[in-house]
Amino acid sequence: MLNIIACFKWVIDEADIKVDKGSRRLILDRVSYKISAYDRNAIEEAARLQERHGGSVAAVTVAPPTAKQCLKDALSRGPDKAYFVNDPSFADIEPSQTASLLAAAITSRIEFDLIICGEGSSDLYAQQVGPALAERLGIPCATYVNKLTYVESERLVIADRKLEDGTETVSVPLPALVTILPDTNTPRIPTLKQVLGAAKKPIENIPLDALGQTYAPRLQTLDTLAATMDRRRLKFGPDPEGIRSVIGALMKEGVIA
Amino acid sequence: MDFKLSEEHQLIRTSVREFCQKYVEPAADEIDQQARFPEDIVKRLAQQDWLGIPFPEDYGGAGSDYLSYIIVVEELSRACATTGFTLECHTSLACYPLFKFGTEEQKKRYLLPLCKGEILGSFALTEPGAGTDAGAATTTAVLDGNQYVLNGSKIFISNAPVAGVLIIFAMTDKSKGTKGISAFIVPGKTPGLTIGKHLDKMGIRGSLTAEVFLKDCRIPKENLLGQEGQGFRIAMMTLDGGRIGIAAQALGIAQAALDESVRYSKERVQFGKPISTFQAIQWMIADMATAVEASRFLTYHAAWCYDQGLPYSKEAAMAKLFASETAVYQTNRAVQIHGGIGYIKGHKVERLYRDAKITEIYEGTSEVMRMVISGNVLR
Amino acid sequence: MPGIWVFGERRDQTLELLNAGKNAAKALETRLVAFTRERPSAEEFIAYGADEVLVLPQLAEDQPLESYVPVLAETARHEDPDVFFIAATARGKEIAARLATRLETGLCSGCSGFGFDQEKKLLRMERMVFGGAAMQSLICTTRPQIATIPPRTFEPAAVQTGRKGTVRELQSTPSSAVKVIKRSPKAKEAVNITEAKIVVCVGRGMNNKEDVDLARQLADVLGGEVGCTRPIAEELHWLPEEVYLGISGKKVKPDLYIGLGVSGQIQHVTGIRDSKVLLAVNRDENAPIFEAADYGIVGDLYQVVPKLIEELKTALKV
């Protein structure tokens, strides 16, 4: 039996981002949102562990109230219950605040053996919340995991961490937190019954004042501008002349010799 | 009046899009060019609970509403009109008449496996001499003891080669004209039932369309669907609902044409500028987007009427008429926007252009739609 | 004692951070401090620019690198550094996030460059967001200002003869509830794609695994290496993961990048955008790669590449 928490973030679909060419400002007024890709893997992993070992899966998110629809989305992917830590000020928070908010909500309300997070979110990709949350809760963590096994008899998980120098297999006593990589699993596409079933699952609303604290940011964003890349953008045909022109240009640039 | 889709409907749409991106888009070209029936995709449609969407869970369905079903058809058709249509034909033309007119026994026996996706369904009304004039059917069904004996032939029957069950319409009493037609449930492997070869079509090429031959095909008399003489009414009611499905299919095709045209016109540079900066293209896109939006609202409204238990025959006809004519016209515009490349196989708009045409023809031609609408309006 | 601290998982990463740190130390008028796990390398780090080297205690066989978190936290509370640069390896990123939490300070992850506000003694840091589509500039208002810096963002520091500095052995004990039970090193890479001066990249436009050989032939003529986009490595397994280029793969800065059948998704382009010259071959003239390229050949790569190889052999007199 495992009581699992899967944390997820509701992020802008980067395909919808438009750019004002002159100022390089991002135009976000018509963007759609989705559950961050690696968090889907986290939810999927939690669902699989529950199917295998029994227990429960709670999906938890920190978001502004306008993100409400993320809850049914998450619930259609396996969890039994969702927790919605919400406040309008959460539209622009930084990882340290998210970790503190998650910690406060979890400590006050949710029993758990294991917390699963994605390795990072597809919008900011700071890769901080997982380990920061573990620190706040005073529990051990294993990051960049692509294989997770629960050893019931010893109340621990064995995790394969995929690191630059190879795989590091670690044992982590529960309660613990892991952050997982996208190659850990392939998230299921919710079936219609799962989508309809999401409406019947409980959602607990946790407003900011219920947590009794404020969480000040430590970083200050000066601006966020579209990345530029100034390239020549010259095009040639596949005919022999075109190819020779390209080769000539490359030689002139000194990149081939 | 709430024009916003519920969270469930939005989630259903998102899940179909994920599915299409993963399984349907990568195969759509090949399905079209090889005229390959997407058997693997159909199996997955069953796993997603999509082959009996608006039917109760007791009968193997998902217990959802018609609008959910329409959204699924739209999104599947946006990726691949063949896939969208295969699901639509199965759901609206085969499952629906069983649900509406079948006995408990018939529903348990045939509707359950259909909705669960264990078998596919087919609807055989059209004959070489009876298209729009469905009443001119010459296929006969004669009661002989405990069985009906069917003789005749049907043409342009979708899903027939892979159907586990077909709803076949035949004359039980020639003297009564349309009131002499009855509907029958015929399992796919019944002796005396032969399916002709797969017809090579302009569009929806992966959908299996064939002739159906009945030669002393014997079925138990319990396989009569509804009453004798009720067949024409069953067919017409079935097609009413099916029209909303075809409207959704046409909507999906037109939306895809719009998506492709928007993307292409921003990327294609001529005279030093993307062609999306030229007014000629901008106006084409404006017209296309407006027409697609109108198709969407007509289609969703018809589905809403169905779900509310309100009359929907006129609304369904309007939706199909408008959405199909939009699909045909706008896929033509989409090819025009693409220029030469839009004429080349392997480019999505070339396939969309060919796929669109059938939506003006099957499940009731545009001419029949106009008859239905004027009949309603001028009453 | 204030200072710019640097911690790299490997020696070469520490040298890069010493380079990054030296300008920060100058701007903030403070010292540069490096961590090492091996006492013998302390003097080396001093020669490369450190004013002080702190020697970390040895880890037990079953202790992961992150066991240093309590040691680093305790030392930081004691010494009060201004800035802490940590190499953004997987372990480094975990260490940084946990450290920032313990020290109740902010962390800029994946910092790709920085400037200074000399007056406020703050770093103005830059990092990529939205899959590489945008650049976020930020400052950290708490102390220490912590940033993880990806390997190879900075060149390694230059050695300076005659430098003096201090070495101190840290006494605190590393600890971790997490135990390492096995280490499976990656098979030694035959190729380090990040060092290659010329990279030929295989994209989805290639039809078969066998066609990767075409890319290899082109690379051989040019004396370059073969890389690929993420799907080629992670989904199709035509090439090993070590050579996939992109935001979650390797970032390369070759003199010449040639993309064959590469469409140019932002996640891939982010890994190659610092190439000196970018050449793309793709049959789709609208492929986004052409926006990111200096030279583009629009055509079927199966026709173009053999011709390119032939013409190159003539031009380079191979």
C-alpha cells in the first residue's frame, strides 16, 4: 500500500506563444494551457505504482484560481483526489514559493509515503521544486529517476538516476520524494470513461489564507524577451551550381578547409 | 445561453487531439495513399471508449452525450477523415438504430459488442437503383417459417468488409411502397451474404466501401429490427442523427484546411514577404475562418438539440448542408492558397480537397438537405 | 567572509566556473573560493584563479554526491558568501535547489550568462525559458545569490603562474538518507560531440537507420562528427543518446553545423544556436530550420548529400 502525491503544474502551451517582432515582447493573450509534459509522466508513474501496490494517489497543484480546469485533466489520468492550492497571486510565482506552498499544504492535510514530481516544468524548467520541496518536508529525495521500484517489505524505493556519468542506483527510505524523467513511462491518453469519471472525484480547494503564511519571492524578473538568432538565411537549390555556391561560401567563412 | 464548452467537453477534445497527434496524424497520409483501412487505429478507438460514446453503459457505451461524440468525430476527422468517418458510420448508422428500435435481446446481443468496439457496424440502404430515392429499393425479404430470406444487392456500403453486423433494409411488401420496407440485423458472416471488393474512391480512401450481395441469405425472424414496414422510418430517423455526424466530419476537414492555410501563408515568402501579408490571402483566410466558425456553431447546436430532447431534424440538415458546402469550398481555397505544392500528393490540403467532396453526398445529398429544411420552414 | 564560491562536480567544470567567477569577484570586489574533493587539486585551483580552496571531506562508498548538502549549507551559514556558482550537472542542480532552500535564498537555474549591477552588488542573470523561445533576465534579492551554470557555458580559466592562496579542510560531516547501491558507468563515449568542430546532424527527414551512413560519409569528408535530433536517439535509437543535440541533450558550438532532414524545432535549435555557421538541407522550404540557418539547400537530401560529398572532395582535394 502506497499513498502517493503527484505534483503537477499548469503551464502555457509554448506553441501558442507569439512574439512582437519589434520589442521582442511575448504575446500571451491567446495562449492555451496544459499539464506540463514531465508532470504527466509523474502522474502516470503514480497511477502505475498504485495499480501495482494499492493505496491512493493525490494530485496537487499550486495555481491561480483561473486554472481550475487543470484539476479534472489531472484526475482523468489516474489520481483519486486533487488538491488545488490557489490564489490570484500565484500567476507568477517562483520555484521557492511553489515549494513552500506545496510543503504547507501537504504538511497540513495530506498523508503520504511518496511524492513524485516531474524533473522540471516545460515553461521555466528551473528544476528546483522537487528537491526544494523535499528539503522543506525534511524527507530524502532522488532526482532524474527513470526507473522506480517500491520495496514494500523494507519501506523504501530503489531508483535508477540517469546522470551524466552513467546510472546511479540508489535506495531511498520512505517517506521520500523523487523527480522523474520523461523516459520513465508513456503517459496514458485518458479514455472517455476516465474523462467522465474525473467529475466524480473529490477536489479540495486550499486558498492561500488557509495556509496561514505568506511566501516572499527571492528572485526578481527584470524582463522576458523572445530569443533572437541573427542568421543569413540564404537559400540555394539542389542543383550542382547551388551546391558549389554553398561550398564556396563555407570555405570563405573558413569553417571548412 | 452558454457558448462555452464544459470542462468535460474540453478535456475530451484535448484527449482526442493527443490521440491524433500520437497515432492518427503519422498514419493519415499512408491510409489515404495506400487506401488502407486503419484497423490498428480502430482497435485503439475501442480502448479509448470511443465506439459507443452516446449510448448507455448498460449497453457497452460510454454513457456520454451526443456533443461529446460530435467533438470526437470532428477532431478525428481533422487528422484523418477516414478515421472520423469510420467511427461516425459505426456509431450513427449501426449503433443508433439498434439502440432506438432494438429489443432488449437484440441490444444485448448486438449493441453491446458494437459499443464496446468488439465488432464494427455497417448500414446497408443504398442500392444501384435507389440512392436519394431510397424507397425504390428492390432488395427483398420474405418470411419463410422462422426465417427471413433476403435477396438483392446494395452498393457504396461503408465498413461492410469489416462489419460484424450490418443493418440491412429490404422490401417485405412491395405493394406498400416506402411503408413496405423493413430493417434487418444481419451478422457479418451469415451464409448468403457476400461483400464485394473494396471500391477505389476519390477521398476517404481508407474507409472500406463495397457492394453487398444477398443471395438466399437466411436470418432468424428475431433479427427483424422494429416492425415490418417500419424500415423506411428507421432509416430516415437514423440518417437525421447521422447528418450531425457528417457535419462534424466536414467541420473537422474544414478546420484542418484552415490550420494548414494559416501555417503555410505565414511561412511562404514571395516578393520578400510572407503571403499572409497580402490582402488577397488575408481575405481568403478571413472568409475561411468565418465559415468554419459558422459550421461549428450550427453543428454543435444540432447536437445540443439532440441532447436536450428537442426536435433536431431541421438543425441537423442545416448543419450538414452548411458544413459540407463549407468543407468543399474552403478546401478548394486552401489548395489555392498553397499554390502548386497544394496539388502534390503527400501535402495535407491535397488530401483534404478530395476527402471533402463526399460530405455533400452521403447520408443525404445537399439537395435532400434543402428539401428537409424547406419542408420544415415552409410548413 | 564574503566571496564568490564555485562548486563543480568535475575538475573541468570547476575550471570553467573559476573563469566565470573571476569577473564576478572583480566586479563585486571580493575573493574567489573553490571547492574540491581532492586535496591535491587545491593548489591547481589556486593557480587557475582561486584565492581560497575549501577541501570537502571524503564520502563513503555508498554516499551520493548530494551528501555534501549539509556540509555546504553549514559552511555557507558560517562564511556568508555573496555568490555561489554550481555547475549545472544533474547532481549539481539537486544540490543547488536543496542548498537554496536550506539557506532561504534564491536560485537562478541554468544561468547562461550574467552582468553586474556594481552599485547594488547584484548579478543580472540570464536564463532560457519556454523551451528556448525566450530569455529571462533576473536578479536575486537575497544572499547568497546562487546560480547553476551549465558546463561549457564558459571557457576554462587560464592558468596564472605565481598565484598564492589558502587551502582549508572542512570538518563537517556529509550525510544522506539516500544510499548508492550501484553505479553503472556509461560506456566510454567514442566521440565527444561537444568538442567537434564540425557536426553533421541526422533528422527525421532521413528514412532509414542505414541512411545514417550518408551523414557519416559527409562527416568523414569534413573531419566532423555525427549528431542527431532527440527522436532519432530516444525514439528510433539510430544513434546513441550522447549525440543528440537540443535543450535536453547536448549543446554544441561547432564551427559548422549541417542539418540533414532536420525540421528545426526550437528544442533542437536551442542546442545548436551557438554554431558559428549553420547549413541546413531539407526538402520542405518552409521548415523552421531555414529561419535559423545561414545557408539552406532546399531539396531531397538523398540527392543533395551525395552531390555535396562529391563536390567537397573536389574542392578540398581529398
